[in-house]
Amino acid sequence: MKWADLKYFLAYLLPLTVLTGIFYGGFWSLGGVILAFIIIPVIEQILPPDIYNYKEQELENREHSAFFDILIYLNLPMVFGILILLFQRISDGTYTSWETAGLILSTGIMLGSNGINVAHEIGQKRGFCLLGCRILLSRFAVHMHFTTEHNRGHHLWVGTPEDPATSRMNENLFSFWIRSIKGTWLSAWKMSESDLQKAGLSVWSVRNEMLQYSLFQILWLGFITWYFGTTAAMAAFFIALISVLLLESINYIEHYGLMRKKNADGKYERVELHHSWNSDHQMGRIMLYELTRHSDHHYKASKKYQTLKHYDASPQLPYGYPASILIALIPPLWYKVMNPKLAEWQAAHA
């Protein structure tokens, strides 16, 4: 670990901002929204993108450093503690309606970044502890099937019509949300059904992962309803929904229009470094644990976030991830910004 690696502590800014909103309310209720979609995009326009890659020996040392793993694991108690504290204070009637709405938005963004995104980071690593962290973090977002489908579906079919999480050219973000959420759930169900058929078991078997996930998620929301009340349970649902929409917005900008070609044998070309949009804008890289170096993640999914590389062959977004999501919320503007870049990419990979 180098002193420069302490920058990853900045990924805790979002949870700390949400925590401030929980304690102080008022303007601070929207702190997570302001940090993620105003302050960070401004900083990213000021700081130049960083394309530096570590040397091989440095990468080897970073791969085996416990420091980076601990930073990831700490998100679990942090996210869980913030959620429980928020539900408790909502149940006490602490906030006005607009403060509650602001906290739901801010906490949903935090859960997407420090919850589902962290589950994504550890979802392709092995170990009982990692499995537990992944399951719990995705349970908070009521999206437990995500890493199963992501690992076995998205990574296999990315950049093809078979992948619901790959956005098409001229597909708007809102239509993509619906298609991807529905499609990834159905894809995960089919995977579970196929596994059960191979084992000679009924789809209604207790070994059906999708049924297990549904039960765990119902129990999670049921616990909140029983212990904190219906208002807190509704807040939990909308926090989860916002976190999932943030996840899908990231999916949208990461693969917009980048389609793999079919070979003469009818199979798709392998996933290459040019099949994901990337961003080397520094704040987004830190806050999302290097998710923005997405091509390298797809090229070798088992790589840890601290070892992901920049590649000149990977197409680059003109803005960081937070700013790109804001642009995508206005489809005509997104098409104006991205379609010319996509046309250049298509010409280069025809």
C-alpha cells in the first residue's frame, strides 16, 4: 500500500454524508444527492483523467494487500448500520415529508454505490465471507439475483441482443430500466430452473435459488415492517428501488450501443477491451472502486478493483459516470453527445 491509496477512503464520503443527513435533517437530507450528482461531476471536470497503470510488481503487491479488501468489507457494517438508524428515526417520526424524501434519495444512491456496487466487486471472488457480504449487501437492495445473473449471464452475453443489461443505440434510459430489470430477473430464474432440471429437481424445490432469494427479501422487508413500521418499510422499498435504478443507469452508460459481431460459425466474437465505455475521471474511479475501468473488468472478471488497468483500446466516455448518468436522463442530449462517438466506434470496428 502507498500513501496515495488512502484516496479510497473517499468512497466513504457518501455514507458519511447520508449519516450527516440522518442526524441533522434539513438541507443535509439531500446531501447524498448533492455530493453524487453536483459536487463530484464538478470536481471531475476540474481534475484531469488519470490513465496511470501500475507496473507488474506493483500490481502483484496490490493484489495480495489486505488493505484493499478491508476497505471493501467495511461497507457491510457501515451500510447496515446507516439503514437501521434511518429506519429507527423514520419510525420515531423524526422527519418532515420532504426530509424523508431527501433521505430516501440519498440513501438509495449510497446503497447503489456502497451496497450493490460492492456486492458486484466481491461477487466474482471466492470464499464464505465474501459470499456472505455479497448476499447481505444485495439483500438490502432487494436484488439478490443480481450477482448470479451478472456472473453467469451478463459476462457471457454482454454486447449481444441476448443480454438484457446491454443498452442498444437510440434506446432511452427509461425504457432500458424496464427491459433490463425484467430481463435480468427472468434470466436468473431460467438459470436456476436449468440447474434444477440438471439435478432432476422440481422448479419448486427448496434448492431453487430464486425462491430462496425471494424468501430472504420478503423476510427483510417483513422484519422492517414488524420492528420499525410500515412507513420505514416503504422507505426501505424505495431506497432499494433507487439503488437498482442507479445500478441500471450505470449498466446503460457502460455498454451503450457497443455490440459484438457474430462470426461465420454463428458464435459471437469474444469480449474485447473495446466492448465497454470507460472513464478515467478520478473521483468516479475512487467512489465506485474502479468500476469505471470497466473493460478490464470484463476482460478478466476475477481481477480486484485495485489492479484494474487503463487501455488505450477501450472507448472513453467524455464525462465521468455521475455526469454521464445525468446526461442520460435527458435522452436527446445523450444521443447528441454519444451517438457521434458510437458512430466512430462502429466505423473503427466494422
